Amino acid sequence: MPETAGNRLDPWFGSYAARAHGMRASEIRALFAVANRPEVVSLAGGMPYLEGLPLEVIAETMQRLIATKGTTALQYGSGQGEESLREHITQVVALEGVTAHPDDVVVTTGSQSALDLVTRIFVDPGDVVLTEAPSYVGALGVFRSYQADVVQVPLDADGLVPAELEATLTRLTAEGRRVKFLYTVPTFQNPAGVTLTTERRPQVLEICRRHGVLVVEDNPYGLLGFDDEPLPALRSYDPEGVLYLGSFSKTFAPGYRVGFVIAPHAVRDKLVLASESAVLSPANASQLAVATYLETCDWKAQIKDYREMYRDRRDALVAALAEHLPAATWNVPRGGFFVWVRLPDGLDARAMLPRAVTARVAYVPGTAFYYDGSGADHMRLSFCFPTPERIREGVRRLAGVVNSEAELVQIFGTSAQPDPDAEDVEGPAPDLA
């Protein structure tokens, strides 16, 4: 039988759609399974620290919800989402200067689903999607699955560089290529931790407006700043030119899988149709749980507690890097979950990962965040989940690995490649959001 019609490993190989052949797991996916082991300090996944929630109060609230509204919570719902939740969402985003009506909101199964729906209704195979360099690994996977051509635009310490964006759009226009949208995480960016300055925000929007390019603003961390009031969201400057993606995964609980899109009405209608074709309706029980939490709990005080806790953990990570890894360089984020570390010259974060796992510490190599696989000289360290004590121990272990690799580079002139006899790892990979 010809390989195109099937093969011994997969008899349906020849039946897949062309876009399925472009889907692939990370090369280092299996290694992340060890991050679930208690002996490993995981500086990899962007998992919120849920023990900080008032779990007993939430449990009582959810019990009352099922007792009083169980027949509604456990039934099918609207494709656009529960109206009471959409009303609460408009109040949440108002903290970032976004003025919205509940009709502007489409509730989704997490913001990852929102990104998938946006890409589905806008992108044809071969269309260009612009992202930051580096960019969120989950977004790159979505764009790849829809056969987009991803072009990445450089960041610096102040976020996306407007001059680079202008030059990229001008070049692509001259080449006759269709740019559908710019995907950006402007506030406490994943993975780099940088924030687009208030001076650059209108500049980026004006450049996109002139070139007729939609902006997709992904903002899961916007309320988790450590020192200042929330920055104005990009959508607050240009409601017609920006789709705003939000989530309750970082400010409440990721297990409920509740996200949302705020969009102009014509785009909203397309998103609702796309959502209905995918899931019929987002889960009513999850939506009502989040709406009840926002209505009955002091969620603003909870966010304040999160900000203080994550600031302490950032400080622990930065101090540990200064003590144990002074040869590396890193940013000091003003919010969010991540520190972006540049390794000493000659080191390869992806090649080094198996030895870090052996030393019982995990991180995400920078290659995960570049569409072309570059970025091996960087790693993303997450400070949201481990305690400050565990963070310090994780960095101490990581420093031992980095220093050993640096010695190899001095001797052999290159970072060692992954050991094919390294420990075999099985099990599910943790969240890398």
C-alpha cells in the first residue's frame, strides 16, 4: 500500500486533511512530564497558585449555586454565553479602561478557544499572522494548525518595537502578501515578561490602522501588576480595530475554562456562529460558577492578594538568579508570571534541558516561542506556582547545570547535545500557558 494511503503505524495517514500534517507536539514535551513529580522544582508551567483562593468559601458558594440554579447550570446555554457573566465581564475589563456592552462579549472555553475561533474566521492557508518575537507557544500552535504563515516582529524592553512593525508591514505589502492580524500580549508578555509602554500603544495601533491590519490583544495578566494600577488596554484606544481576549484562568481558576472575546458586532456574530459549530455553547455550570464568584466574593481583594504573592515570588526568583547565575541576564517583570533569561554565550537551553531534568529542575527553552525554532540562548522561568523557598532551590539546581554546561563550552566550544540514554519520562505534559 502506498504511504500516502496509509502506513503500518497509522492506516489512516493518507486520509488526514493537509492542515493536520502541520500539527506537531513540542520536541521536549515528554520531558515536561517530570514537572508533575514532587521532587522536581518546576519553573516551567504558568500555573496559578490556587491554594491562595478561599476554597472553603468558594465550595459553599458553588453548593448554593447547584441547589438554587442547578437545572439552569446543568443545561445547555446560549452560544454567546450567559448574560449575567457577560455583564460581569464588562465590569472587570472596565478596570483597564475598556468600555463594553454585554452584547459585545462572546464567552469561550478558555481564551485558548477564543484564539482558535478568531483564527478560524479570519485566516486562510497562506495568510500572514504577525506575532511578537518571542510569542506565546499556544498561539503559535493555533496559527500553525490553520496553516498561517507566521511572521514575528522583535520586542525590546519596552515591548513590541513600532519601527520594526512598520518595516515588516511595508515589506509584506510590497511582496503582495495578506496580513490578517497582529497577535500581541502587550502587558506582562508571555514569555518575555515585558510590557508595551503607554507611549508605544497608540503608535502600534496607528501603524496597524494605516495598513488595514486587525489587532488581537491577548491580556490574561493585565490585572496582575505588582506596583501600578492596570494599564489601559489596547482596545480602550480603538474599539473597532482591536479584538480583546481575556480569561479567568489567572485571576480565578483555570479549571473552569472560562474565557471571552470582546469584538465589534459584525465580528462578534461570526464568532458566535463559529463557537456554536464547535461546542454548541460554552459550559453553563462553569459560567455560572464564575458569575457567582464575581457577584458574591471580593474578587478585587483576591486579585490584590495574588499581586502581592506573585511579587514576592518574582523577587525570590530575581534574587536567586543574581546570587547563583550572575553570568546570565534577565528582565525584571512588573507583573505576570515569567522571567525571560538569556544564557551565557554558547549555551543551548534546549540541549541542556535533559540534564536539568536529571538535576530535578524544569524550565521552557526559548525555542518553544519562536516559529522558526530560534531562541536556543534563552529560557522562560515561571515564578507563579512554586513557593519562594522552592524557587530558590530550583535556581540553585539550575545554576549547577548551567555552570557545568559552560565548562563544556569552554573545553569543546559548544553545548553538549541531548543524551539519548537520558531518563525516560512518561505521563501527561503540564500546562505551558
